[in-house]
Amino acid sequence: QVQLVESGGGLVQAGGSLRLSCAASGRTSSVADMGWYRQAPGKEREFVAAVRWFGGTSYADSVKGRFTISRDNAKNTLYLQMNSLKPEDTAIYFCKYVNFWGQGTQVTGSS
């Protein structure tokens, strides 16, 4: 079992920044892919960004150039730096580790 705890969400004005963190504990491994997903009200959960165990990254087109995903394997922590936030980025952001999910953290971008 793996436990994931996200933090760092909040309310931010359009154009602002937030940094999300996801702390993993339990049966973790540095050789595992991790990612961020989000779910806006009334919409399905969607992919945001992922980082492979060796450091390779991928992003949804909607966040490319604004968001940066990173990981610290020594701390078992995943990060998402979000810059130039838009109101449409408003969602609950979830951390994913293999097939495990965190409880989510709310991000609200105000116009």
C-alpha cells in the first residue's frame, strides 16, 4: 500500500502561482512513475502532467509552458509548480503513484 497526501492548494488571482506537493509513504519506490490529474466541477478527471522514474516529463497541452512537474526521490515527494494560473485551472488536483491516488487539493483561480 502507498499513501499520498497532497498540499499547497488555495485561492489565487489570475496570473498568480502555486506550488503543489504530494508526499508518498508506505511501499514506495523511486522506480515508479508519478503524475498529477485534475477534476473540475461537472467534468471528468483529466491528465495534467507526469514524470517518469528516470525524470522524463509530459504535460497536457493546456498547461504546457506554465506548469512544471518535478520529483524528489530522496523525500518521496512530487511537486507541481503552477505559474500564470487561469480561472480555467480551477479544479481539485490529485496526485497519482502507479495505481494509487491521493485525496486531492483544491486550486481556485479567480478572475
